[in-house]
Amino acid sequence: MTVSRRTFLGATGAAALIGAGTVSGRAQAASIPEAPTMKEAAMQPPLFPNGGPDYQPVVTLNGWTLPWRMNGGWKEFHLVAEPVVRELAPGMVAHLWGYNGQSPGPTIEAVEGDKLRIFVTNKLPEHTTIHWHGQLVPNGMDGVGGLTQPHIEPGKTFVYEFQLKKSGTFMYHPHADEMVQMAMGMMGFFVVHPKDPSFMRVDRDFVFLLSAYDIDPGSYVPRVAEMTEFNLWTFNTRVFPGIDPFVVRKGDRARIRVGNLTMTNHPIHMHGYDFAVTCTDGGWVPESARWPEVSIDVPVGAMRAFEFDAIYEGDWALHCHKSHHTMNAMGHDISNFIGVDKKDVAKKIRQLVPDYMPMGSAGMADMGAMEMPLPDNTLPMMTGFGQYGPMEMGGMFTVVKVREGLAANDYKDPGWFKHPSGTVAYEWNGERKAAIRAPSPAAESGKTAQLRVTRRKSSTGGHSNH
């Protein structure tokens, strides 16, 4: 961050602005709180409250929480809408729009009953607003440009003021030129903790947003008019293998909150556990109305939160169950060659193109381990290596890593799970093996790289011929 938490929380000011009106002039500008920024795409530690009601802060997947300052009983935040560069995974970046240096923007955290004053500065090339999705606010603070407020023109700062009426899981996004601005990545998470610290308390609380982009290989800016054929499906604008794991201490009660700002629903599936759906953007689900699940469908424009007790150690997959959403840079005009013998034609093609690689005759699994040259600024469809070889994944995929003995607020990646003897599936050779051991870290050290691709410049886009 460009502003330390201590410096930011210790700042003072005297904002006395009412309503979603412009802030201008030297005197008013001096009262605006600093706007911290973050360029790193790694998950940052939780931001614990420095006074006021106690709560367990959330951890944003590959993101961070926006610091605030107290000013006369108001919590003051500063969001800056601006162009940003977001790394989707090592080897690929996207030129997006977001807030405070990133897309999605930083998570806003507060407590039920808090009075919030949120300054919003527009550094985009066009006007914008912010809608506080799911919050109960005065009509003039709802953020719908032209309907409830004037648009925030480039270079202007507006201020929103409201008191938080309920706790729960929410988000923020523009209600101005939505097709462009949301397609360019303008969104963020908004968590309101209960006033009662014991209500719905968990040990670890994770948040992330679902978004989708259509970015041609070799290019950097999404096609904002795309409606259906997206090629990059993301958790917090990251794709596997660039998505951080959820690290959970064995025995903890964990919550995962998901918001969907894509153009389709997403059945989010978690391996190894069943869980309880405990919250939507409409509020907390009463205990009598909760239901057990292993997959939860997250509709467009909705939030869902689920909880589980981390009693089973291991590396458990968590992903969207739409199979194309666990791939990167997915081409939509790929021919189906399953069952086609390409050996003879491959020999002839290699006479003209020595590097030609015939693929697809037996499925696409060989893409997981290959090192095919790619155009600039794109990713393999299937990538990532685990301790047993290629994982053949991309897009909306990560891992819940449950470990015994972690410190209360330790979120560092603990590495691959060391399976107890006799608990790994094995090849049958006519007799039962007494003990199966996981590969040693030394033997697999070369396979844990995030990406194993060789890049070269290419004038042809797409992965249609892979």
C-alpha cells in the first residue's frame, strides 16, 4: 500500500459534507482521507479493527481490505475509480478498470450500526457512480446515475453517507455505463459484521467475486460487448494457477462468501465436505431454513455464503462445476478430432511446419503437461502442476488446504498435503499395497511451478488449433 495502516488510521480531518454531492476546492480536498492503493495480486493479511466492536475480519482471495479513519463518529473510506493493470496469473495481465489500483477493488468492512462516509474520486475517462448492492440506504445514496444522483464526472469526487442497517454479505459496483464498466472489472466486496460479536462468529472468513472476460491472445483489453463467449472465468479476477488457496486450520469453523457479477450462474463445488448455506445478500439464513450442500449455485448478481467445520485434513478442490469455466483462454471453434488418426497427415504437415503438434485424437489431456509456444499475453487452456503431475485445470479453480497445528491467523500456503501411508489411490497389480507414500518434495520440486510454457510472439490469436 502507498499508505500504511497506522498512518491512515491516525489521520484526521473535518469532512462536513451531506449527501452524494461533489467535493471541490482546496479546503474540502484537504479533508478527504488518503486513498491507499495496492498493486500486488497476493492475498493480504486480515485488517483487524483498531477499536469499536470486536469481529473476525475477512480475508479477500488475492486481495485486501480498505483501511479507514474515524472522524467524529463516522468511518471514512476513500475509493478511487481508475484504470488498472491486473495480473490474471503469471504470464498474463489485463488492462481493466477498478478501484485503488486493483480489480476487484478493495473489500470494505464495517459493523452493523456504523455510520459510513465513503469518498469516491473518478479518474476514469468517463463518468461513473457506485451502487451499494444489497445495502439499505437513503434513496439519494443508492448510486444510480441520472435517477438518484448526478454522475461523477472525470476528475470529480463525490461523497456517500449512510448508516449500516444490517449485517451480511454485499458488494459494490457502478450504475453508470454498466455494460462497459462492469465488463472492465469495476466491482468490490462489502462485508458488514454483526454488532453482537458472538453472532455468526467463525474462525476464518473468506470472500471473493466471480467475473468473466473475453481477451484475445496477444491483447490486453476485454471485449466489453461480449455476452456469452467469454474465455477467462475468474475468482477475484485471477485464474488458476494464479488463485491463492484457502488455508484453514483443522478444527476451525470457516466461511466462504461468493458474489457473482458474470453473465451466467456458477455452481460452486467443494470437495471433501458438505457445508451449510448461511447467508445471501438478502441476509442471514435462519438455522431452521439452512440446508446441506456440496455445491451451491450462485445466480447472476447474487451473493452466497456457506460454512463448514474443517475436520478433514487435505488439499480439497473448490471450483465452478461448469467444465469450460475451469479452462483458460478457451477457444470456441475447436474441431473435435477424437478418434481421428493424425499420424500420416502430421508427417506431411511437419515438412512445412516442423514444430507442428497433432492433438485431440485421444482427448485434450496432453495439453496439461505440454510446453507449447503461445502468443504473447495469454495462458494455456489447461495448466498447473500438483505433487502427482499436471492438474489440467484453469479458470475458476483453487484448493482448500486444511492443516492441523496452524496459528490462529496463519494464512500462508502450507505446501502440498502429506498423505498418511495407505491413503493414496494406487495402480492395481494383483495385490493390495500395504502403504502408499506421496512423492517426496525433492522429487516433485520441478512440477510446482505455476506455469511451464515457452512464449513466442505470434500474429495469430486464439487457441483453436491447439
